[in-house]
Amino acid sequence: QEQVVESGGGLVQAGGSLRLSCAASRHTFSTYIMGWFRQAPGKERELVADIISNGGYTYTADSVKGRFTISRDNAKNTVYLQMNSLKPEDTAVYYCNTSPPKVRWGQGAQVTVSS
């Protein structure tokens, strides 16, 4: 069964940084565009960033552009989200999936940014 496992969340002060990791099954990882999504309390899940299979093109949402960077390591079947200059409004559960989502959602990684 295809699956993804997110890690690296935590509590950080505004202005700080975190790096999220997502390990995916080889079939999932090698074939699809991979994305990071987030869901804040009371809000719908939204796409934050995605990256094509060879890493040659990325998309980043306007709300995080210039602060978040998505990357992938195909040899490790892992996709990363480097988050810098974090703001309280970045507080959410962060998920990875194919983009658009095609596999079962993982448990997510809680990111909490204090002011």
C-alpha cells in the first residue's frame, strides 16, 4: 500500500526555522509530482508547494514564497520542506502527498509558531 510518513514538526518562535521531511514508498515517489499541504484549525487543507519528479520545477504558494523551499532526494525517496522566517499564521498540520493528492494521507506534522 502506498504511504507517506511526515516528520520534523515542532514548536518554534516567530522568525525561526524548521525542516520537514516526508518519506514515501518508492512507487509513489518515483512517478509523481510531490507536494506539501497544510491545514490550519477551522480551515481547508491547502497546497503549500510542489515539485516535479526530477526536481527541475517547483511551485510555491504566494503566502510562503521567499520563505519556504521544497526539495526532493530521489535516492532516499524523500521530499523536504525548509521553512524559514516562520510566522504565527504558518501554524498548521503539514502533510505531504502527490500533487494532486492520490494516496492515503499520513498523520501529518504539527507546526506551531508562537508570537
